[in-house]
Amino acid sequence: MLNISHNKIPDSIPFSGSKSLVMTLPLKESQRKVRILTGILIAAFIMLFVPWTQNIRSKGYVTALRPDQRPQTIHSILAGRIEAWYVAEGDFVSKGDTILRISEVKDEYFDSLLLPRTQMQVDAKALSAQSYGDKVGALKDQIDALQKNNILRLQQAENKLRMAELKVQSDSIELVQAKVNFDIGKYQLERSENLYEEGLRSLTDLETRKLKFQEVQAKLISSENKYLSSKNELLTARIDLDAIDNDFKDKLAKAESDMYTAMSSQFDAEASTTKLENQYSNYERRTGYRHILAPQDGYIAKALQVGIGETIKEGDEIVNIVPANADLAVEMYVEPVDLPLIKVGNKVRFIFDGWPAIVFSGWPQISNGTFGGVVVAIDQFAGPNNQYRVLVIEDPEEEAWPELLRMGSGADGIAILNDVPVWYEIWRQLNGFPADYYTREQKDQAVSSKK
């Protein structure tokens, strides 16, 4: 108020009886404001030197540390028709328990005696391969017999050839002797004729000499004929020797051809046997896949295929299962700018969905309802959201995580960094500087080394 009126209120109404009016006096009001403002400034100045814990906040969710302990979907290996369910959602199943049974929908597997009949085909092909193997063995024995017989026949033919050569030699000597006798007989006959003409020999002696000459001549012809016959036998022996070798080669080639044919049939039968055995094994394994089994201990979360008689395809999702007794971890994501601040072994505080907490991010010591964690793994590449995934497990030095905590629950993570004064943190935030990259221990070591 300007206080320019000639009518003074204090003169007409005293302030001593009105406490509210007394409190509004300019002097007292100014003093109170000064004291309040001074107190606020002093408190704010003191707060600038209060320790502040730098941190990084990130949203995440509870998962399992090991990949084999995370929730999984069971798929159908076969295309089939659902025949029976043996579990309900929420049931606990052990590894190997039957979840449901399906039947075949492909006509090539409808035969109820498919396995026995396939086994019969395997046995038949195996016997066929064995028979061809026996035939190969018999042909090998035949080839061995041919080789031994050929050796004996060659020896016999060689002996016969040698005999023919010796006979030719003997007959040639006999022929030479017959020629000599023929020449002598001819000379004697000529002498006898000369003596007969001179009257020194009788006609009877001449005729006797002619008879002997005829005998010598006949013997010469016989020896020559015999010699030619021996040479002919020698040629025949040589031809027989070559014929034996050719005959052996022909029989050996035929036996080996039959043996190789039998071996080819044997190998083909063995290949067919192996193929049938593989087919039998596939049928046997396929029969086992008609029952969908639990891959590990866990709880049935949700049935994706329902009802009886519903047809499913190969690889279709059937049911979700959550493994039991999993080592829980929190999967959180950090920005690339904050990645250098996160190291394996860093401490993290979590606020889990469903567990109330009072949080002072700068003073984690006075926060209540949070749970501790330790960083165990950091991805080496950014994900689709251009953030890096960090896995955090329960801190063994802190209070245990809630027993009722389940995979998929949300978690608000606070990565604890260095302790700095509040003024430093305000200054850093105003200037857009990153948080301190060094730990308190590293700072202490650096200071000690400088001293």
C-alpha cells in the first residue's frame, strides 16, 4: 500500500490485538524471508558437496543365464493328427514325459506292420548279398582250379613237345642212316651188275643184290616218311601247347567276367541292404517321434495347438515350456554412448515389477526395496534397437532375489558408477560430459602414484 491516505488505520485500530496483522508487518516479514532464503542457500551449498553416485538407468526383463534354461517352444518333427493330450497348462513335467501323441497323415506310413515288413526286406537283401558273395567265392575257387590245371596241362604239353622233338631227332638220324644204306646198296648193285656183265657173278647173285637194294630203298622211303611224320607231330605238339594257353585264357576271362558280375551284384545287394537298413532305422525313429516328449524338467506354459483331431504340419509349434530350476539373470540394454562405462563385474541395482521400492538413484545406500546384481556378459555388437545387451546375475554379496521372481518379469536396472560430489554431477550434466570412466580404486591408485 502507498500509505498516502490521511485516515490512518493504525490510529483507529491498534495492531496489538491482531496477531495476523502483526505477522504482516513489513519489518518482520522481510526478516523471515531473509532467514528462509539464507537457510535454503546454506542447505543448497552444503548439498553441493554431498557425495553423488553416478549411474545409468535401463529397462530390462528377467531371463535365464544359460540358453538351455530359457523358455522354449516344442515343435513337431512330423506332420500328423493330434490323438491325445497327457498334460495341462501349468503342469510340471520331467524330462522324457509324454506331452501328447500324434498319428500319421501320410499314406506311406499307414501300414501297421511297416517295421516288420521292412525288416523282412532287409533280411532278403542281406541273404541275396550273401548268395552273391558265395558265388564270388565259388568263382574264385574255379579260377584257382583253372590256374592249377593250366600249369599241369602246360607241363604235359611241354613234355609232349620235348618227346616230339626227340622223336624228330631220332627219325632224322634214322633217315640219314637209311640214306647211307641206300647209297651203299646202290653202289653194291652197280658193282654186282658190272661183275655180272664180266661174268664174275651169277644172275642169282645179281637178283639177290637187286632185292636187297629194293629193301634198302623201301627202308629209306619209310625212314623219310617217318621223319616227316615226326616233324608233323612236333608241329602238332607246338600247336597244342599254344592252344592250351589260349584255352586257359578264354576260360579264365569267362570265369573272371562271371566273378566280377557276381561281385557287382553283391555290392548292389549290399548297397540296397544298407539303404533298407537306413530306411528301417528312419521308420523306427519316426515311430518314436509320434509321442512328443518333454526335452527337460519344466512347466507347461501354453498350448499353441489345441483339441483332438487337429492336423499339424512338420515344424509347427505345439506347446511352450518353461524350464525349472533356472539360473535367473536380467537382460538389460544400454545406449552405445554408455557402453564404455559398463564393465564385467560392475554392480547394478534392480527394481523388479511387483516388488515396491523407494529409490534414490544418486544415493543407493539409502534406497530400499532394490536388489543387487553383477554384470557377467556384454554383447560385442548392437542389436536391432541399436543398443547393446548386458546380462546381469544375482550379486552373491547382496540380498537374494525374490523366490517368486519369474522369467519375463520387468526390471528397472541402475548401473552403479563412481561417487562424485553433487556439484560435479551438475556441472557434468550441464556441460554434457560423460560420466567418469575410472573406478574409485583406479583413482586412488593414480593419486598414490603421483604422490
